[in-house]
Amino acid sequence: MEKNRLGKSDLLVSKMGLGCMSLGTDGKKAGDIIKEALDHGINYLDTADLYDFGTNEEIVGHALKGQRDKVILATKVGNRWTPGKEGWDWDPSKEHIKSGMKDSLKRLQTDYIDLYQLHGGTIEDPFEESIEAFEELKKEGYIREYAISSIRPNVIKRFTESSAIVSVMMQYSMLDTRPEEYLDYLHANDISVVARGPLAKGLLSNGGLEKAKEKAKDKGYLDYSYEELVELIRKLQDSIQDRPLQSVALHYCLAHPTVAAVIPGASSVAQLRANISAMEHPPLTESEMEKFKTFLKQSHYDTHRE
């Protein structure tokens, strides 16, 4: 699979990575999915200490035994849980970032992390302290590069201006185009975007209408009601002639040069294979992108104007 460079770094990631949050807690099943991904040239795996209270990192680490050198391994830090206490606390402190890194290394069964990401952020955070922690970890050889996972403009701007982040992870799909506000800005600063949720919880997959009934019947998706989703997905499907909607959704996100990778999740080998198959279609042309952008803007305006 074709690879892209993350920012100005030496990290070359497959255009489609594997978002590991959906792997589940069955180690054998998750291992099969990861093996399938590696066999098809996917080298970018993204996890977090937050997923299943660290179990996800443990499963990924076990599955990569003997194959660590084949992957660009990304994980995240910033959410701290206390055993016996419900929920998570946000902690971007230097102390927690460094201790979280050690815990992640142990669970992942590795001695370094390729891409270490701050998992969120607010404008009140101690930016300088957080950046100092990442820079020290990089100098000490525990991480190769660092990044953030955020869609907040003020947080993105602060890290862009004050740090050496190589990428920003954002939720980005045809149903959530908020990141398009920042793509040119990040591209001008040589910072890549990693698009999570490119299939919008499966709504833009081949079985999108069924997914809408299953996941969006009651609450919709973002500011789309269930009825609006059904209408929009049907219109999208009707406008596509030569490829599945899943392919359009993935390539739509990859069209901007600053988007280095999409990382859809997969809870089965079959889902992963469907994503791989969707990626095998050629990129969208400029005219196709214009058509879809116009269509999405008009649809959103028609259904959400005041």
C-alpha cells in the first residue's frame, strides 16, 4: 500500500492505517485482524492507553511480537484513570505524560513508540510543560515523534506555533467536514492530518443504511437526524456509478495533500478486507471532489438552515 510522510518526520505511514479501538478484547480475533492488515501492506497502527483501560495496547503488543519493525506504532496519553474510581481525569502534565509512556511501553511490549499523541487538550492546559515532556522523551529515545489528537482550533494553533508536532488526528468524514477549515493552515506548516472516523461509524460503508438504522435511529449523527441521514446516504449512493460509497468516503478524506492517512477501525477480518478493497479504487479526481463538496454543502444547508 502506498505510503505518505507524516509532516517533516521520517515516519512513512500507509495511506490507510488500522484504528485499533474497534478490535475488541478477544486477543485471537484481534490478532487475526492485525495479521491481515500487515499482510496487505498496512504499517500504521493506532491505539491509546484509554481503550479498554489499557487492554487494547496489551493486545496490540502481543500481536506485534516479532514484527515490531514492520509497523509505525502510534498511541496516546493524557487521560488518567484511578483503579476503583469511575471515569477518567484529564492530565496533560509532564509527570503523567512520562509515567503514561512507561506504562504504554510495558503494555505494548516495546522499548519505543513511533508516534506519541496527546489525546485531547484545552486552552487552559500547561502547554509548555506538555511540550517539554514530549521533547525530552524524544531526546531520550523513547518516542520518535509526537503529535496531538484534537479538533479544537485554539489547541491546534497553539501546538502548531509552539511545538514540533508532525501530525494532528481529527475526526473527519463526508458527514463531518469541520477539519476542512484547518487543512490548508496545517499544510502550510508542514503538519499532516490523520483522519479518524472516515466512515462515520459505518454510515458511509457499503451497508450504511443498515448502520443508520442500527446506530442512528434514535439520536442521528452529529446534527443530522436519522431521516436526514437516510436521505443523504441514498443520494450519495445514487450519485456514484463506478465504486462503492466506502471507497468514495475514504478517498474523499485523502484528497487533500495534508491528509497522510485514514484510520478506519475494523472489528472483523471481513470489515478490514472491505476497507482494503475500497482503497484499491483510484483517487477521486478534482471534478469529482468538487461535485461531492458542492453536494455536501447544499445538503447540509438545505437540512440545517435556520
